[in-house]
Amino acid sequence: MNPILIVDNETKFCKAVQAGLEQENLPAEYKNSGEDALKWMEENNCQVVLTDIKMEGMSGIDLLKQIKSLYPSVEVIMMTAFASQKNAVEALREGAMDYLIKPFEMEELILRIKRISEQKKILAENLSLKSRSEKPVYFTQIIGRSDPMKVVYRLIEKAAGTESNILILGESGTGKELVAEAVHSSSNRKDMPFLAINCAALPENLLESELFGYEKGAFTGAVQRKLGKFEIANGGTIFLDEIGDMSLPIQAKLLRVLQNKEIFRLGGNQGIRVDSRVIAATNRDLETMVREKAFREDLYYRLNVFPIKVPPLRYRKEDIPELVNHFIKNSALVAVDRFALNKLMEHDWPGNIRELQNVIERASIMSDAVITPEHLPDWKTTRTEMNYNFQIPESGFDLDVFEAFLINRALKMANGNKTAAAKILGITRRRLYSMMKSLNLDL
């Protein structure tokens, strides 16, 4: 690896950063001025420059401009003890990759440098793929050939050729797990396990035991050893859905796994080496959660090496006819008439593909042969306009009993599918689990 160049007027600071980087097997050189840095770069190669903004002689911003002009592939991380939004905006506008406030933790710097290295590796692999073929690869389990989906297919193909962590972003119901499965099935790990776990569906203690396993006697009821998902998926891929709902303590343990490739079962003190690729997904804004201290910044950088954004259905409506045909192909239906199809195309689909699938399934039950507009929901009706035809008795009633009744009725309508039941009730899946737990209903 080419050395990292540190540029700062203070020699003591440079030596401290150099020592910290070299402890992580990251070679580093330092110069005490922008002029000396440019002279050094004339005869030496580097991938990353770490420079202070305020320096005697050439400023860090001027050095940044020179580097991006002469060596556009070199990434620059700016440092300053005098933080200001103006400085940050100017540095990023001029092409800086990142921005650090002094004093900073070495771990934070190392994470950002490693992230740059991973991105450069992916970029090189992407260019290689692009040189071989511009034609996107289509994956049989994902439906749609719209332009937004072609971008997703290309990203899947590129991600499959790397070992980097993947973060899949998108609204609920867009098919993030299908994207994760496509990455796995197209990768060198395709013959090894693919295991998915929903981080929002399990309480913290149960999620921890599912991920890492436990030893016999680790807690009451642990009558025998249980392997966790990371061990079972060894050599394959583990898909962490709804990663934004993972608690901070579990986030810390997951970070250690990603850093050390080692897990500890609950109740155990023996480290177990694991080689499981992590693909995470969320419908939440992790950057905002990081700022609000609800999600660990270091874990975010570990996961967000290669992000894939899955477009909502409202941005790819040209895929609706193909999706509809896919959903009815195994039913007795002949077709969907053009008026019904027009109605489907006009809807904005806040529930995305999952909502479309549920609508088509219901319409298939209502229809004898062809789905017509009368078999589709009246989307113009709002929740406040709906008539529930329910009167509260003067004697009152037990609200908990009524909530339990509604939850059980929704679960029955959804054939036990909690995601579908939550949608019927108009609440999130997480809120449904919380209500069931508080009402002592079977999870």
C-alpha cells in the first residue's frame, strides 16, 4: 500500500499520527508545509493526504486545490482545530473526501482511511466490469427493467464481485432482501449459507443470542449450546434487515465482529473465528441517527462501504405491469383489464411492492377471471373518512381486551403474517410486536 501523507506545521502531532497509523500497518510519511508536501508527491505515490487547514505558508485549502488539480485520484482528508461550517463546506466543495475536528480519536481516522481504501478497490473493480460489458445483468428473483432498476442491477453485479460490506437502503416493501439474496447468489459465496435476520422483530436479548449463540447454562433455559447466525453462516452471507432498529449495545458487539472477525457466544469466553459477509438493510435515515447518537458512527462507516439504494415503486411505475403479471401467473386469473391497470399505475404505492402484491392477492380472491377497477381499493378514501360503525357502550369497555381482539382478528386475516397484520391495523411491525408483548399475546 502507498504511504499516507500527513501535512501539518506541528512535527509532534505528525509523529503521533504517523505512529498511530503504522500500528495499524498503514505506512505514513509527514511534511510540515504544503510546499514540501507537493515536492514529495512529485516523486512518490500516495492514495490519501491528511492535511491541516490553517498552516503557515500554503493553507490546507490551497494545498487541496493543487492536489485535486495535479493528482485527481488522490483523496484528501482535512483537519482543523478551528471548526466552522464555512471551512467544511469550502473544503468539501473543493473536493475533500472528509473533514476531521482536532483532537480526534485515531480509531476514527483509521476507519475513514480504510473506508477510502475499500472504495478505491471497488472503483477499480467497477471500471474493470464496465470495460467488459455495459449491459446490465438481470436477476430472476427481481422483477423490473426500468432505468432505476438497471442501476440497481449494475450495483448488484459490482457488489457481488467484492468482499466489502453492503448497506441496502430503501423504503419498506421495496425488496431489499431480494437485492441482498441477488448479491449473495452472484458472489463467490453462493454455495454457502445465506441467513437473514430481522433486527426489528426480536427483543435485544433474543437478537443477541440469535446472532452470536450461547453456551449451555448461559441463562435460565439454556439447556444446551446453540450456534448463532454468524457461526451457521460461516463462509456465506448474513443479512441484517432493519439494522437501524438494532440497540446500541448490540451495535457495539456487531462492530467488534466486523473489526476482529471473531464472536463470543453468550456465557462463553472463547473467541470463535468467523468469515461471514455482512449485508445490512434499513428504511431509516442512518446519517440522521448518527448525528442524534442513536446509531454508532463507526459502525455506520463499517457498513456503508458499498451502499445500494432501492427505488420506491412510485419512481419505477413502468415496472407495474410486469410485477402484476408475476403476481397473477400462479392464479386462475386470465388478466387484469386496462382500466384496472390504469388505476394501479395512478396510485403512488406508499407500501411499495409489498402493497401491490397484497392488493393483487386480494383482487384475485374477489375476481372470477379478470381483475377490474371494482376489485381494487378506493384509494381516495382517507382514514378519517372511513366509517368503522363502532359505538362505545355507556358502561365502558376494557381497551386492552379490545386491542387484543383487533390484533388477533388482523393476524387471522393475514394468516399469521405479522407484517401483513401490522399493515391491516395501520401500524408499524415494531409497534405490533410491542403491543403483543404488553398484552401477553404469543409472539
